[in-house]
Amino acid sequence: MRPVSVWQWSPWGLLLCLLCSSCLGSPSPSTGPEKKAGSQGLRFRLAGFPRKPYEGRVEIQRAGEWGTICDDDFTLQAAHVLCRELGFTEATGWTHSAKYGPGTGRIWLDNLSCSGTEQRVTECASRGWGNSDCTHDEDAGVICKDQRLPGFSDSNVIEVEHHLQVEEVRIRPAVGWGRRPLPVTEGLVEVRLPDGWSQVCDKGWSAHNSHVVCGMLGFPSEKRVNAAFYRLLAQRQQHSFGLHGVACVGTEAHLSLCSLEFYRANDTARCPGGAPAVVSCVPGPLYAASSGQKKQQQSKPQGEARVRLKGGAHPGEGRVEVLKASTWGTVCDRKWDLHAASVVCRELGFGSAREALSGARMGQGMGAIHLSEVRCSGQELSLWKCPHKNITAEDCSHSQDAGVRCNLPYTGAETRIRLSGGRSQHEGRVEVQIGGPGPLRWGLICGDDWGTLEAMVACRQLGLGYANHGLQETWYWDSGNITEVVMSGVRCTGTELSLDQCAHHGTHITCKRTGTRFTAGVICSETASDLLLHSALVQETAYIEDRPLHMLYCAAEENCLASSARSANWPYGHRRLLRFSSQIHNLGRADFRPKAGRHSWVWHECHGHYHSMDIFTHYDILTPNGTKVAEGHKASFCLEDTECQEDVSKRYECANFGEQGITVGCWDLYRHDIDCQWIDITDVKPGNYILQVVINPNFEVAESDFTNNAMKCNCKYDGHRIWVHNCHIGDAFSEEANRRFERYPGQTSNQII
């Protein structure tokens, strides 16, 4: 099992050391090298995650306060100087944009300019100590050569014996180590100390301790173990104890926040009469190790989910949204902390929180903000059980939406997939590992029907976030010596954690186009767009227009009328159109751009604009049982920023063959009086119907969330007028509200158009 590093929690590492009863020396959140010597009494250290001992975010202590360096004007020469300050011979690289995570406190240096020959960083030019216009999202980091300066002495060496830290924790099965299916849920608790992995003495071990360990390893809860079996087994094995006296409250997000007692080097008798501590963890629904567990969990009566995550690039992370009065809303980040974040994570079937995010780090929500000043003890079973404040729109904005990153179980899924031939680690031809009977082997995936949803799952399994593109031809990427196609017919819903959870042909490979050039590939990204239709505007602007045929030649050319229009007596007569405005917001963390490049956009002389997507939106009129009776569509003939939030600038404008797209924080408004912004209902008979609008219906462009791309409304048509009401996004209502919607379409008329 892959160990979990404590420094993955480094954003609260300083708090970790202050709270830990055995951490009486330095408040450093890092095990990296730290140096006391330096002009003006400066100290230096490396921090952040994930990292190796010779790399990380550079932090400087000045006047007793730790701070960071802004990446503005930062160069490799500055990295050389800082690596020498840290006790290394030189730098091999540097990082920007808080690659190792944002720091806290002061930003001590900005516009740092070094020649590389300086002996101390104080000899380099800068804006002056503490004078900066940066944020911690611009923190600089360094990658040093793993070679020490002659005579360098790490100032922490003397103190280490007094404040040992638990860096990593794992569960090791007592039997069958290395042969158990992942994730490992039961076994001996082991901690990694400076001299290797050690067991924990079970004297005084409590369920609270087990709860903390399970949470660290990605499991929401723990269960009792057969202590007699493990004690009998322990008598036949040798153990190396390094830790005892563990006392957790149960709400800690990491074992190092508990009270810990370490055995010292000269302790001869360790854990007399005791045995290694053992835990058994209960996996969440996504990670149930067997079908039996899944059935058992599914059979339990469960209420409707009232908390969810949106906008995260990886499982177990995202913007926190809560359900109130049948509508979803966000949580304000005021007083948002690890306790509240851990309650959310465990409620959703993950472990404790790795990070509590503020400032809309996972994108801004839209609509209501339901909660503020949430204060959890960490013992609550639901976020709604925590004391909180109900707020109004004036109290908080979506720029303060709270988010979380949860601990996940290690499943090893990323070891069964890899990319080859790409220009970077984020792209390439997809190779999967299959086995049995016989040895494991790597092979390719047939490109037939491979699309965005399948690519999304592949990127998620790789740990690379979202898919920008799912490619069916990869002839421009060298496949090396892998030429066998081992998987075909892959069809995913987009929510799976790995490709082997998707439907596929099994051992019988069927591929219409053979050869390595027609195998599946992906381009992954940590960010993606997320389009959301303003459903209330559709309801407010809907109306019927009888439009003369002589005014619809252009629309007919673009196939925006019902098929019966072809046999109409042109130019006489009219078509009955249901018209409405649509306002489409981009709530994601990346701009929404057409899949096709400008070179392939199609010029339409009729309307005098370019089409960048074949279909951008579907409009349908459905019967209560789902039968389609009328349809419309919209090509993205002018995909641009109509309006933006106050702090966001427009980037896309279609005029003069300009770039098309929707910027994060902006929206594109298609007014009701624009051609094709309608549904031709000329042939629709009076009755009760459902109006459905679907954005990006063919998944041509990757989004972080496709569940919010459909909108539904009740509508009642009497042959002369239409009533449109109860418009909502597909995932905006509760399950019960959706059931009522499906059962009684058009029965309540609260708006006459």
C-alpha cells in the first residue's frame, strides 16, 4: 500500500506542530533543511507538498515570522542562492504559481533579482522586505541538487530527538502482505520514523485512535477487530515498536495532531505484555472492496444526500454545496476549517479532510449561499448538525465559496494505466495493463467510440484531472513497442474511477479500424469549464410568435425549423415558434472554447457569422412519458462574453472573425429575438409537456460537470397560449422534487405567456 505523507497537509502544518504535545522545539511544518545562520538572523526552510527533501516552497523566517517569496522576476540564479542558503550545492530548477501549495503569513520578498554568485539572499536586489503586491498563489519554490555543501550542519539535528514526527502511516495486513486486494482496510498500524517503519503499541489504544488512522487513509469510519486473533498471531511474529501512548480525541485530521509518546533509542523493553495496534476501516460506497460490501451498503436505508462536491479535478475534492428547501447552494468560507471539512468528507464516504479550501478555490457557485460561519467539533455525522449561521446575499459572495480536499483510499488504479508518446505527462496514447491467464501485459485501446466521457475516466484514473480531449486517432504519437489492442468497445458514463469499471467488450476484441494509429488517446488538464443555464430567465422570457415564412428563409437554411416546413407553401403562411432567452454561465475553472480550431469554422453568409460547433444546444418539447414532439438546435454561431462579473474582463468577441468562447465568470446571452433561438411547435397539439434544454449535448467540449447541463420546465399548451413554469436545472432540485415534477407536469399554472 502506498504510504500517506504528513506533509501533504502542510497548509496547516504550522498548526500541527503548535498543537502536537511532543513538538516543543520548532514550529516548522517541514522536515526539510533549515539553517539558522544568515544575515539579519534569517532562517530558511522548504515546505509544501508533494515534494522530496531537496525541493519545495521556499520559506524565510525574519524577526521571528515565517514567510514566502513571490515568483515575480524569479530566476534559476535566485534559486542557486537560496539552495546554498539551505545547505545544498546548487539548484537544478525552480517553480512558480505555488506548485507546492500556497504558504501562509508574510510574503517577505518580491521581484527578487540575483546574479547567482551572491553568498546570501540579502545581497540580491528586491522590492524590500515585506513589500509585495503578490498573493500566496504566486509563491516560488526551488529544486536543489541532492548534494550537501561541505561542512553544512542542519540546525534541527539536535532538536529532532525531542520532537519526532509521524511522517507517514499505513495499514499492513497481518497475513498475506502484498497479496490482498486494494484498498487494504484491516491490519497493523505502522508509522514511518527516521529509522524506518515501526509498529504502535496497543496499550491504551482506543476507537478514537482508530477513527483518526482510518480517516487519514481515506475511510469514513472504523469497526471493531478480532483482538484475540491478532494477539495470538502477534506471539508468533517479531515486531519493532516505535510509538506508544497515542491519545486521540477522534476529531483530529492526522495522527500527528494527537498526543504521542515515542520510544527512545535506549529503551530496551518496548510494549511489555502488549501487541501491535490493529485497525479495521469501513470503506465508503465508492471504494467498497467487494460486491458483498456494496450490496450491504446499498441495502441500508439512506436518506437523500444533502451535501455534494462540485468543480473538483479529482475524487473527494470540490466546492461544498448543501441542499436546503429543495435547492442546492454553497457554503461561505467564514470560519471554515479542517473540522468542518472533515465532517463533509466523512459524510460523503471519504476519509478526513486533507485541506479546507477558502476563496472559491474550486470555482464559484451560482444561486443561493445557504450557510456561513459553520463551527463543527468534528464529531458530527452531517454538516447540517454543526452550528451555523443562515445568511443573506449581502453577507457573503460566491468569491468566498468553501471547498475541501479529502483523504482517499489507495486503490492502485493509477498503476494499471499509463500514457505514451505525448509531449508531456498530461497527454499521450492510453495503455492499460491486463492479466490472466498468464503474466500481466500492457496493451492499447481501440479508438472506436472513444470520446470525452471515456477520456474523463482515463484522466481521473491517471490522477491528472479532467480530459481536454478524447482522441480516436493517435498516429502522431509513437507507441514504442506496444502494438497489441487489448480493450475495445469502451463506453463510460463519465463518473467511474477507472476504465475497468466502464462497459467494454471483455476478452473478445472488436475494432472497426485496426492499427496503432486508430487507438485511444487523451489530453488531460487540472482545470475545465462548467456551463450552467440560467433557468429562471427561460421561464421569464418564454412566449409564442407566429412568424411569416418569408422571414424564415435564413433559419430554414440552418435547419432550425421542423421537418414539415419543407412542404409548406413558401413564402406564404407562417410557423409557430416558442421563443425564449438563454443565458449560459461558465462557472468552471477554465474557459469554454470550441473543440474545432478557427481553420475549420464554417462561414454562413445568411447570418454573416462563423459556426464553431455543429451543435451547441438542443431544445426539445417532450410528452410526460419522454416522447419528443418538437425539437430545435443551436450552433454556436457567436460564442462570446456578453457580460462578466465585476472583477472579470471579457476575452471573447465574435466580430471580425474574433476568438469564440466563454471566459470563467462570464456568460453568453442568446436573446429571444435571435434566429434559431426557438422551438418550432407548429405541429404540436394542445396538452401538457416538458420543455428541455441541453447545453453541449454531444459532450464535444470537456466540462468538470455534465450533470448540470440539462434544464427542464413544465409547460401547458392550449393551442393559443403556453404556460411555462417550474424551470430548473436537472440536478438543482432534490430527488423528491424531481419525482413530483415528472409525475405532475403542467398541472400548476403560475405563469401565463
